[in-house]
Amino acid sequence: MTYIRTFLHIVALPLILVLIWFVATLGEASFFVPTPQLLIETFFETWTSERFVSDVFPSLGRLMTGIALSILIGIVGGLLIGSFRWLRALLEPTLEFFRAIPPPVLIPVIMLLIGIGDEMKVSVIVLGAVWPILLNTIEGVRSMDEVLADTSRTYGMTKFNSVRYLILPSAMPQIMAGIRQSLSIALILMVISEMFASTEGLGFAIVQFQRSFAIPEMWSGIVLLGLIGVVLSFIFQLTERWVLGWYHGLREIEQSA
Amino acid sequence: MTSAHSQPTNPVISQSSIQETPDGRIPVGKTMPGEQPMLSVQNLKKVYHTDGGDIEAVRNLTFDLPKGQLACLVGPSGSGKTTLLKCISGLMAPSAGEVTLHGQKVTGPPKSMAVVFQEYGRSLFPWLRVAENVELPLKNQGMDKAARKEAVEQALEAVGLAHVPKSYPWQLSGGMQQRVAIARAVAYQPEVLLMDEPFAAVDAQTRADLEDLVRGIWKKLGVSVLFVTHDIDESVYLGERVIILSSSPTIIQEDVLVDLPAERDQLETRSSQRFAELRHHVYEQIQLAKKGFRPEDAVAMK
């Protein structure tokens, strides 16, 4: 029963929106707004088979690489910067500066420096998506519970074990919050990076459709981007529930007390 | 001491003595000659430097803890008990004086020492299950898996928690969480066990059970225990000796021998006459400390 209710909650709003869209496009046929039927048709025509391999696949590959690198760099860098006060004092003002630069403006420079290949696109993704993870990890490491840190010290925990069993898990709620923000940034930058000097990719394809006035195809690409976002967030939620099970349990008990 | 209104039948045995220290002639706790003591605190001083000026938390403390003794440190609130414990456990460096363990100066947390903190909720790893919490220090020491498993099982058995190894600490009651922390300390097999007001945050009944648990574990393991508390009854009931601290800046007010029988019972012991006498004496001293009476004034008058 609860499953059915949850399912209804999820699909209710999309169904209503599609219905409104259907009714609104009933009479006159606008060139710029396709009907739902046409869009669905176009969607399957456009994104199955060939194009999936040539455009969607490379895009997803770069997105995943970018996210993985952002997580890795963000966590390792955050652990280091969060652990050493002098390093934090040294880097924080500079980090704030680089964080403030919107990565798309760097694309021309990066193209000159490392070319127009996958490296450039992944770099652009990482340059934008790494910040929430890095800064949240630093904050997570800094907000370590003092009693817990003292406990670890009295038991003579080695550096490695401290990171593995104390610092990393204790910063994990903040790290996950950072990753959640990074996912949407990464998706945006994936599209933008493919709009420059590209020959394939989702972003490239959508721009191509726009320029050739293939309007339903363009819309279907936008829908696909939305769907990728939904899937990413779903995977994230599953992972988070698994990694932070203890945290949600603890929070629930604290709130009910 | 001056207690004209109540003359105890048996005098309370004070183990403190007056010594020449860098801060003048002040009372110190019982000390032992040569290599005897397991843990020795010598002229310990701790001054916190803050923006608002220096705060002298601990002025001068000297006492020894022999092997296998259970001593209670009791003092009015704000008497630097936690500061003292942090210095002894090597978590904080003293401003002057030193702590030695087996004659070795303590500069960082020593291997053979375990600490049980008051805030059980913050000293257990919330992302590890009960058994994993107990196991972690052993894993860190490089103990092999089979030995670890046995040690964890025994420790949980000893504190009466053998039935919840797979629970998370936060799923347990406060008293049970503190038992987990005690089990972790027990499994670590320390020579000295420091306890910083471990039962201050649990209810009275759980507290009584935990007191008996600590006595039981202490007897079974032969470990030296330094138990910090602000509860006078608890200090007399638990300890073989009660070290009374003055108000801040802290020195030792008195070092009292608890000559109660070794077998203690929440009902029998607490209603015995000797318990009442000792409790009365310690209470009186704490009241004096709170009023700002300092033992060195008495020394100066003599």
C-alpha cells in the first residue's frame, strides 16, 4: 500500500504537467513546441541505436570521469587542507578566488593549453564540480568532535587508521552534501564543454539540432538531459542511504528525543 | 582538622602530608619512595593562556597511584578535574611539573592507558557497531582476527552486553553506551584506567549498577583505576582512597584512606557507619573547598 502511494506521489506531478502540455498543444501546431506524442516518437527515433553510441555514450563517459576525479581530488585535497592549519591558512584565500571563476570562461584557455579532446571537457567538469566537495570536506574535517578525536588519540590510533576510521567517516555527511551539489554542476558543465569545438556529445547534438531547426529533436535532447539528472540523483540517493545509514539513524533518534 | 560539632568515633585516616614545593609549603597526596608507584604526578601545574589573561586551572598537584589501586579524585565543580585528567592521559601538556608512568615521563597518550570519558555519546564511533567499536583499538594494535574476536566477546560479556554486538551505539540507552566504552577500555587491557566522571550523565539506578561493574572489573583485572567524580558518595563507595581537590587554582585538599571492607554492596556499605563517617568527612572538606578555604592557609597558621 505504501509502495503504491509513494509511486503515485512520484508520478502525479509529471502526469499533470504532460496532461497540461497535451491540452495546450491540441489545436494549433506550433513549430517551436511539439506535441507530447511527437516528442516521444522523436525521442526514441533520435536517441536509440547509432546516436546513443556516438553522442550519449562519450558524454556519459566524460561526465562519470569528471565526477570521479572531482570526488577523488575533492576528498584527498579536503582531508589534507582540513588537517593542517598552516596549509589551510596558505590556500584558503587562493581557493576562494579560483572557486569564484566560472569554468566556462576558462574553456578557450584550456583549449589552447591541452587541446579540444576529452581531456579539455573532463577538465572543465572537474574545475567546476570539485569545489563543493573540496570545501565541504575541509569543513567536515574541521568540525571533528573533540571527544572522539581525544578518544582516538588515547588509543594511539595510527595516521592511516585515523583517516580510515575517524576523519573520513566523521566528515562523510558533509562530503555527501558536497557531492550532491557537484552532480548537477558536472551535468551542466558536461553540456557546456561540448558546445565548443566538438564533433560529438549530447551538448554538441543539441546545438546542432537547434542550428538546423530540428526543434522536436532538440527538445528530445533536453528531455534526455533531464532524465540523466534524475538517474544520477537516484543513484546518489541509494549510495547515500548505504554510506550514511548510521547518520540518518542517529539523526532520527536525536530528533525524536 | 577542625570539626568541633561532630566528633567521629573512628578518626578518618589522612594520607596527605606537607611538602616543600615550588609554590611554597602545601599539602600533597600520598607519595611513595623510589620506583614503587605506577603512576606519579609531580608538582603538576596547568595555566591556560587566553586573550583575557592567564587562567591558572591547576596550581600544584603531587600524588602517586600504586599498581592495582582504585583511587577517586573528587572536587568541587570547576576544580580542574578534567584538566588534570587530560594532563595525566597525555592529551595536554602541563605548564610545569610532570606525570610519569613506570618512571617514564608522559609526553603523549601512553600505550598502557585507557580513558573513559563522560560524554559516552561522543566517545563512541557512531558509524561503527558495538563490537566494531570495541574491536577498533585492538585492530589498530595489529592483533590478529581470531584473538580480536575473542577479546571483544569477553569484554562485551564482562559488561553484560554480549547480546547487542551488531547494534549501533546510538540505538542503546545511555548506561549501555557507557558500558560499551568500558568494554572497549577493558578489551584494550590497560595498566591504568582513567575515568572522567563516567556516570555523571546516567540515571541513578544505572549509576549504581555501573559502579558495581567498575569495582568488579577492577578486581578481576588488577588494573589501576583513577576515577574522577564530583559525587561524594560515589567516591567513597568506589575508592580505596579519595583524593580531595581544592577549588581552582587546584591543589590537594586532603588524601583520605577509605578503610571500608573490600566487598562492597550498594545497600550494606552505603548504610554502614563507617561509610557515613567517611562521607561526612569528605563532604565537609568539599564544603570548605567551595567556601574558598585553602589548605595552605591552615599550614600558614600552624
